[in-house]
Amino acid sequence: MRYIFFLLAVLSLMGCGGARQTATVPELQPWVGTWQGKGIRENRMDPVRDWTLTLEVRNNRLTGHFQDNGGEMGKQNLNKVRLQDGLLTFQLNFESARGLQVTYRHEARLRGDKILSVFQGREGGRSFEGKWEAVKIAEGNAAAN
């Protein structure tokens, strides 16, 4: 009986607190739109890439896609999108042209009219990291749907 009471108490407390999972629509508005800029994997010999991030609000949450212009990434939907305390995090997963699983984990902040992102990832068994800086090239839809 004590175990059940303890479990119920823990579950009810978890529902009362914890990290905020979503931001309000006004907090999301500055992020909404199409962002374009140069990204580079710093510990690799890869060339600088032109990347585009498109963000919109659906059901009071940021969603969107990320793509490289002319590279093997193509257009990828964002996974695990989260905005908390001004830090936008998201993940990309896709298969490279060589058949390797690729994962990017971005952490981005707005700095004036730019997004500055640092990322880490893995391609096959090899890790990489890098930076991406982008400017907004188009406004988007921030409807709460």
C-alpha cells in the first residue's frame, strides 16, 4: 500500500513541475520563416555547405525542415524540436549517398537578425561537429493552427 501511495505521489508531483516543453506562440514568432546560411563541419575536410532551415508553427509548436543546396542531405524533416530559454534544439536523421546513417544535433540561438548554431553528429561510426550561421530570407506563417 505504501508503494502505491508513493508512486501516486511521485507521478502527481511530476505533473506539477519539470521543464517547460513548449513555448508560447509569441516566443516562437521570431524563429518562424526561412533561414539560409553557410555551415561547415570543423573536424572534417568537407567543403562549406549552403543550408536552409524553414520553421513554422503548427499546434503551438515549431516544426519544419532543413536542407542543403546540392548536397546529399536533401530536404529533411526536423525531429525532437524544442525551444527553451531561447535555445532551439533539433535533430536530423538521414541516410547518406554511401548508405551510412547520419545524425545532426543542432543547438541554435538568435543573435540579432541571425541564427547561430553549433552542431554535433555522426556519420556511420565517425563523429563530427561544426557551426552554421544563417539570416532570415523569408517570413513564415506563425498561425497556431
